[in-house]
Amino acid sequence: MPHILESPHFQFRLSLDEATWAIQPGEACYPTLHPVRMHAVYTWRGLPFHILSDWRGAQICVPEQVASIHGALQQLQVWLPPDDRGLQASLTFAAALEQPFFLWRLQLENTGREALQIERLTLLSVNIKSKIQNLRFFSNGWGSWNYSGSYGPLDRYRRTRLGFLAAPLRTNAGVMQPTLPGHFTSEMFGLLGDCAARRGLLLGFLSQLQHFGSLEAFLLLLRPHLRLWANGDSARLDPGAAMTTDWACLSCLDIDSPDPFGAYFQAAWRQSVHEQPLAVRKEPPQAGQTLLVDCTPGAARQAPSNRQPGAMLSGWCSWYQYFQQVSASDIRRNLDFIAAEREQLPLDLIQIDDGYQTQVGDWYSFRPGFPGGPGLLAHEICSAGLTPGLWLAPFIVDRRSQLAKQRPEWLLRGRFNKPANAGFIWNNLTTALDLTIPAALEYASHTAHTAVHEWGFPYLKLDFLYAAAIPGRRHDPTLTRAQTLRRGLEALRAAAGSEAFLLGCGCPLGPAIGLFEAMRIGADVAPNWEPRFLGWGLYFHKEPDYPSARNAIQNSLTRAAMHQRWWLNDPDCLLARPSRLSLAEVQSLATVIAMSGGLLLLSDNLQALPPERMRLVQRLFPPIGQTPWVLDWLDSNTPTRLRLDLHGACGAWHLLALFNWEDTPESLTVNVADFQLDPESAWIGRDFWSGEIFRFAAGQAPPQVTLPAHGALWLALRPELPDRALYIGSDLHFSQGMEVVEWQPHSSGVRLRLERPGKAEGVITLALPQPPGHSRLGQNPLQWQQAGSGLYQARVAFDKWAEIEISVI
């Protein structure tokens, strides 16, 4: 007899006789999953054993409605009898009545007399029997740097070829790195999509507080196969102890929704906050809230006067200009320049990156370039009206460090009792602290406490955090890698304090939800388009998450929807200086960073920037902070189309970005329908980079544009209204509209007010029903030139603000 759960979104049927279940979405366009099988593997006395293939003798409760943080749930529980070694399994299935989810989880309890080791817990294994056209799979990477994107059935999974040198940084241990076409993995969540029906099935976990959970997809089989499982990491389950997985989740979504992952991301936030309420933020950070914090202990909380409501945190980072060769003098020179140019370049933050400490791990010993340590600089930065920030990597250890030599018992152990491999970094194999050793965890936490509360850095960039989760023999073998990492991150949060701003980097994403104000969501940027090592790119150019502008851009697009759901996204720094990056590539990098709405950090020697590159940078301020609509996130390996819907004094408009990721110039069609806009309406747009005007009209072929290799079209698009004055755009600010704070059309013309930080100069373009006659900027006459039918442009220059009065003939 089947047991049934129903909600507005799903119908669930459980078959005890077959040890399977089925789930049918409420809409017929989604496939039914059946039969779904579950499987668990553990070891006892070194031998493998399996459970969940036989549910005979199970006890089952009557379905009941229960309250939860996700609203009301219709819940069903099943208890299986213990196996011969005393391992008992219980299953909980829950249909959310108010959310579009189906949830389930597994609990294991050791009722026997001997310890067991838990290996793999498969919560779903199913063939997709329904016909799906134009099948694609969205894969989410394990950590900050790891490639995320969409794959087709003939694609191959993007993986590193650098073996043990890079594997700890780039891969989740215990998860197969597929090599065959059509075989893919995804971490925490993934999506199987039907690009013809524009529908998708999301499968994953609501949190990774207990286990690292993975999804596998096999698309080239006669029937696509999905497998969702949690990694037990050989964690020991002692007699009387229990282990419960995080909630597994199934959801149906509309691929073309402006926020397709929104409901899932919100639920994952709730789950992570609910299960660990003491260490987490109560609300995800949002654009517009004050993100700057006290510069010194006991100081009054003040934000620089130039900070605007709705703007995101912006600043300067030392890394990509100076790397580990940085000195206090380098920091001071850039600080002096930034302080002097605050009106022109309104930055909030000065971040001292790697290079001040003698070795990674020796956080209280400083290089000669930093006499007295970084704390002296924190005071100087704060005195200049900026927030001081500091880079720390508290979980990873350089084997050459004094810490590794003096405290070898704190190190995580691998094969042959040698220090575990955390990857090849800083031209050396690194290792990690075993955070299940209380003294090691205290040392890591104390570095964060010292940096914030003694040195005076209220902003910390915490890097290489994955090191806490690499495989090894831990002092406490009952904890999974995910549990170990989460406890380490909570300790850092508690040590830094609730007022500190924490940016995570090199971190597995799932266990970090709720603990960080911001998170790096992509690979490191670099002053070259493709990866290079010591100037050599031949072997490295295909590496998917090695530092490069191309790789940094990838996840900034594919993970854009995480922004302001789990944290503020950090797309990494903008490099504007002349380098191996072409001007088109710098423009594309700037377009992605500005459109993605996250942190905006610079990392050039600002004094040496050529004037035209400095102007490029200045026009990105202030950041907007909104999350874009990524329209082809599933259709393309690297998305090519972004849309932001903006509203200001001059009305509503759309900011569109179209990219050419090919290695050669390409002629592209600019079709408003590709951006989910009405092709039957008349539109007019201005490209920010070139100033070119585009018109779109029903019945006419859409315009063509030739974009250089890795180039971008950045279009402000507005409805064309021939009988009205219309602001078309400018090169004063990338939004081409937010610089207008007042717009007053009247019968004889229009009056407008422009505002920009510091001194501004650029071209504005207007559409007017008649040619402009008398026109002035303040008390000075303003000259207009015709830029097309009904279009007029003028060059303006002003300090902070300008009032323009235009009368028409």
C-alpha cells in the first residue's frame, strides 16, 4: 500500500515493499521522478556494508502537519529496523505547503556495541523517464574559486589538470572528477533543465552544516540519471550516537524567471541561520545598509561623508599590484593618493593583503617592510577617514613557518602521518591546522580577535578557508569535514565580533552561509585574460579556476543570483592599468563587476594609472548594488546577456550588457526580445563604451554590432517617445541615468540637475521634440550638436553638481 503526501506543488508516494518512492510535480511540464532509490555505505572492522535496499519491517507514522521555519510541512516518518551490526536508519519526508519544495533527510543511529565509519549517504538515485528536449545541467562549484556554469550533454566537465598540486584548492575530496562527456557533478545544489520548455528541476541540500552534499548527472544515457548524496568522510559513529544529514531539497523552477534561484537561496539562508542561531547574522546583508564599522576599539561608528545610500562597499587592495612584495611604504603612498582624491575617487576601504607577515601561519611576526606590524597602518588609514582592512589565512600553514616547526602536533595529518597536503601555494606545498584540536582552533581564532580588537582592523578578508576541510586524520574522528569547517568559521566569527565585516575567500560555500558579510564567488583575477604561470600559458590556459580575468568573470555571472541572498558577492578586483589585458577586456571586466552589483575593489598603483584609465574607473562610482537578471545562465557555458531595471529622476530604463566571449571579433544581433523586452515597441539605446546610438522599431531588422574579442556592449535602453524630452544617456556614470537627480520637462523645454563625485566631465545625450534653442549650464551657455534624428548631445563639465536649463525652438 503506498503512503502519500500532497502539497500544492508535489505529490509524494512511498512504497515500502519496493524500498522506493516517487514524486510528481504539480505541473505536467515537469517530469515525475520514479522509482527513487536510496543507499548508504558504512564500514565495520574495515569491511564495507550497505543499508536502505530493504525496508521490510519498517514502522511508519501517520502523515502529520508540523510547523517549521519554511512554513507548514506535511510530514511522514519511517523507521527501519537495525541491521546485523546495529545501525538503524530513519527517514523523514516533508512536503512544504507554503513553499515550492519537497524535503527529505536521513538519520543513522548506532544501536550496536562497536563503532562504525560512515562513508556515503545516497538520498536519491533515479532515471529521468520523461522526454526532455535540449537538456542542460547547471553545476555549482565547491568553493569560492571553483568553476560554476552550464553544460550540454556533449560537454566535458571542467576540471583541473594540475593533480595533487591544485586538487585541495579546487576539488571536494571524495567527489569524482568526471572525464567522460555528459557526466557532471555539482556541489550543494544543481539543476537539470529543459531549454525547450524553459523549465528546470533543482536538486540539492538546504545547508551543508553536517555534510558536503553533491549531485551527479549522467546526461548521455538512454534515460538521464541523477544521484544526490552526502559525503560521510569516514566519520566515526560511536555506539549510542546518531548522525543526521542536512535536508535534501527538490524544487521546480522557471528558467526565464528574473530570480530563478530566489526561493531556494532564501530557504538555504533560513536553514543555516536556524540550525546555528548563536554565530550567524540574523539578516543577509543588503545594499543600502551601513557596512563600514568602527576603525578603532571604542571609536564612534562613522561612515565617510561621501558614502551614498544604496551604494556598495568599495575600496583598494594591495595584492594585484604588489603581491607579496608589498611594504608599508606602498600602502602609505596609495593611502595618501586616495585620501587626496576622495572627491574624485570615493573609496571606503584600504585592504592590506598578503605580504606583511613573515610566513603564512606566523601572524605575529612581520617582514622588514612592515616595522611595528600592520596595526600602525590601521590607525593611519582610519585617521584618513577610510576603513582599514587586513588579509588573514588562519586555517592554512606554510610548512616553512615557525608555527609548523614549533607546533607540529597542531597540524592535520595525512598519509604516513605526514602533514596533510593543502596544495601548492606560495611556491611551496602547504598544510593545514587540525581544527578539532582545541589549541589549534584557539590559535586560529586568536588571530582574528587580535586583528580586529588589538590592531584595529574592523574588516577582515579571511582566505584559504578550504584548508579546514581537506581530508586527513583528525583529532576528533567523529566530525565530518563540513562540521569541522563550520565550527572553525563560527569560531572566527565569534572572535572577530558581530560588528566586524568579514569577507570570505577560498571557502566552500555551503558551511559559510550566515557567517560572512561578503564572499568571493569566483576565481582570482589577473592582468591577463587566460591563466598563465611564470609567463607560460600553454599548459595552463584551459584551467577553469586558475587566476585570470576570464575565470574571474565566469562565476561573477553564473553566481550573480547569490548576491544579497547569502552575502554581498565579491567578484574580485578591477584591474584597469595597461597590461596583457586589452582595453576591450578591461571594459568587459568593469561591465561585469559593475552590473553584478557586489563589492568594487581596485588593485592598481593608482598614482600611475593613465588619465584615460583613471576616468574609466571613476565612472563606475558610486556602485548601484543591485542584482542583475542573467538571461542565458543555462543556455550558455558563459552567460552573454545581463539586464538591470533601473528607475531614477529621469524615469525608468533598462541597462543591458551583451558580451562576445569568442577569441575573435564577432558581429552580433542586438535583439531586445533576447532580453525579455517587447520587440513590438520602439526603443532607443546608447552604448556606454562607444557612445553609439541604437534604435529598435517593430517590423525593422534589429541592429548589428561588431564587438572585439572578449568585448562588451553596455546599453542604456529606453522607450522612444517622439513627442517628449528624453534623457538618452551619458558617459558620466555607467548607469547612464543615476547621475540625473532632477528632471523637469515643461512646455518650452526641460530642466535637469546632474550630480557626480568631485569634478566631472563628459557628454550627455538627449532626445528633444524640437531642436534646442537657448541653453545654459549654470550661468554659462551650453552648446549642442545633433547626434541623429531628434537627438542632441553636449559636453558638460562641473564640480559635484550642475543645473542645466534647455529651451526648445
